[in-house]
Amino acid sequence: MSVPLLSPEKPAFAVPEGNLVPVSDHLGRLLAIPPSRMFLINKSLKVFQEKQPGVPVFDASQGDGGSSLPGVPEALLDRAFELQKQHGTAYDMPFGTEAYRKSVAEAYWKLAPDTGWGPANVIGTQGGRDGLQKAYQAMLALGHGRQGDVVVVSRVPWISYNWGPYGIGANVMWAPGRAEEGWAYSEEGLRACVTEAAAQGRKVAGLVITSPDNPTGQTLTLARQIELARAALEAGVAFVLFDWMYHAVGDGEPYDVNVLLRAFEPALRKRLMVLDGITKSLGGSNIRNCHLLADAEVVKTIVAQASHTVIPSFFSLAVAMAAYEKGFAAASAPIAGPTRASRAWLREFLKAQGLTHIIGQGYYAFIKVAEVLKARGWADSEPMGQHLAENHGVAVVPGAFFSPYGAEWIRFSYATPPERTQGAAERLVAALKSLQS
């Protein structure tokens, strides 16, 4: 970068005139970004406890394996602390450390040489939200080079998918999808998003494919994800991000990233990103470790920007390295085991109760409560969340928090030991029946 030297008495911009950010008043016209209410819904349980002291309460609202399940085992924390002591407390690189990159690439993903991806394709992030923000910024900058372009998400997305992109200059578009199909993407729907964006003078900078899904639990096979990603890329979507945060707690094998990479020729492979980490599968919510996999040139851009923003803490990297060193299946067993057992029980229970629901993999079941809402005269599920917690001692997340298309649904977290899941589900069903009587 070369900036002409001016008199030190004269104000000077830090970049050349042709690179200045254009003036726009759009920031003053943006919708105010609301705080997430998901962190508050379980606080209503205190009202129930005051009313009925000693009666058990059930928090089925949050997917926090570090709270509802044992969290990161002490032995891994001890090993991470040893790594921290050996490493010291000096600055690391914006991507983390070379040892972390190697651990993610070789011990966790086992990236195959024929994919062309390795440690240089890894960037450590300070949790999932940090990883997503870095991905969105790269999508905008390297996709079509414009703010105001589009990030496509599902019809009922995780609430931070709505607001994370918006906060850094992307417009979020909900893809077409039907409730009876779990709001799953279709090739036609993705092409329609590109067409709709173009009609408004916009392009699609990125598509987020999350599986297992939050909030619905909808789960796609890897083959289906590949089909959707290819359709999106061929339609003109700049990048596809695969959010696989929950895949290691499913009933089957985790997704194989080598299969994903081999499914795309090198030119399209450059336009893929994968997000994963330990916040869910290791119960490390407050450890704040995730990572992005991306094309090496994309990673370089992210790393350059991260050197001025958020650099991941070494201890968060060390916890992940300790888990990968142990073998991740064994390290995550205290989280994955109870979650799988709860899922199996809940799947049969919801079926027996005749409740319309989605329960794929991951941490959540999405349950339709339209008849109860109608009986109570509630416009959507928002008041139900507070009512269930305060009057019945069970906390869930209203589907209305995610989007208007989830208005008749609630999210139930089964990331708890089976006996807690059973207690919460039975309390929920009893409450729903009482609300209809």
C-alpha cells in the first residue's frame, strides 16, 4: 500500500483515495439488532421454584453440554493446562498455532493428500460465532466484493444466522421450504434465491448448510449436502459454508470431509468452507474453540483481517488438541453417549404421544404446538415459553424466536442425561395437555 506523503500539518487518510469506504447512510437505516432471548428463557424457572420449592425443574431450552452434561473432562483440561504451561503466554498467530493446525488437519479430520488441503487450510477461531463472522466477511469480500449482498439460510434458522451476517453488511434471505419437509433446502429453492437477489440488484455471497440443524434437528446425508452445494455454486452462489457443529454427537459416523472435498473439482473446492469445533460435541461451550476449513487463499485473507480483530486464546486451542490427541470419539463420549441415549428414548416417546415433530440428530427436537396455541388464543409460541417455565417448571425455546415460520413450534433440547430428558418430556406433555383442557 502506497499513500502519498502529505504535510504533517494536513489530515491524511490511511488508504489511497480510490480505496476509501464509500459514504452511505445505510447504517442509520438498519433494523436494530435485538439481543438473543435464548439466554434468558430458562431464568423463568426461578418463578416456578419460588412457587413450588423442592419440586424438580427441567431446562430443555439450551444446547449446552458444559451445563446439562458433564462438559470437558477434567483430564483433558489438565492436559490442556500442561500444554499452556509448556507453550507460555506470548502472542500466537491469528490462526492459532502451527501445532493446532496440524492437529486439526491430521489428527481430527485426517485430511487426505489428494484433496490438496492440509494445515494451511485451518484457522482457529474463538468459538462458533467468531468463526461464522470471519466466514461471512470473507464471503462478502471475496465473493462479489460488495456489501449488501445476500447470505442464504433456512426458513427457520438459528437466531444468530439472522443477525450475524446483517451486522457486518450482508442481507439474510430465508430460502423456500415447507414445514412438512422440515424446511429443507431444494435445488429449485436455492436457484430461486439467486433469481430473487438478482431482481433486487444483489448477488448471493454465501449459503449456509447446517446439519444437524439448529433449531429443528433436521439432518441431511453428506451426499444430499453435496448435491445442494453443487446446485448453489453452479447457480452463482459465491461460497457454501457447512456448519457441522453437531455432527459428532449423531447416531452414525461423523461426516468425512475428504468425501466432501473429493466431490468437487478444484475450482469449486475453493468456494467451500467448513465450521466445526468442541462447543457442542465436547461440552466446551465456554472454552470457545472452533475452527474453519477453507481454501488456503481464503484463509490468508481471514488471517490478515483477524490480526486486527480477534485472535483465539491458546488454552482454547489446547483443549481441542488434548481431545484430538486422545482420539475424539473417546474424548467426546461423555457428551455423545447420553445425548444418543436421550435421542433414542425421545424419538419413541414423541411418536407414542402423537406429536408432530422433527427429530433428526444433534441436540434438538422441534415440536409443533399449534393446537395448544389455538386453544389458548396465543398468536405464536412466544408466550408459551414463559408460561411453561413459570407455571410448569420446564423451559423450552419458542420457535417464534427463530423466525415467523417457526411460530407454531417449540425447540426441545435433549442434551441431557436420559433420566432428565424423560422428566422434561413428560412434564412438557402434561403441561400441553393441561393447556388444552
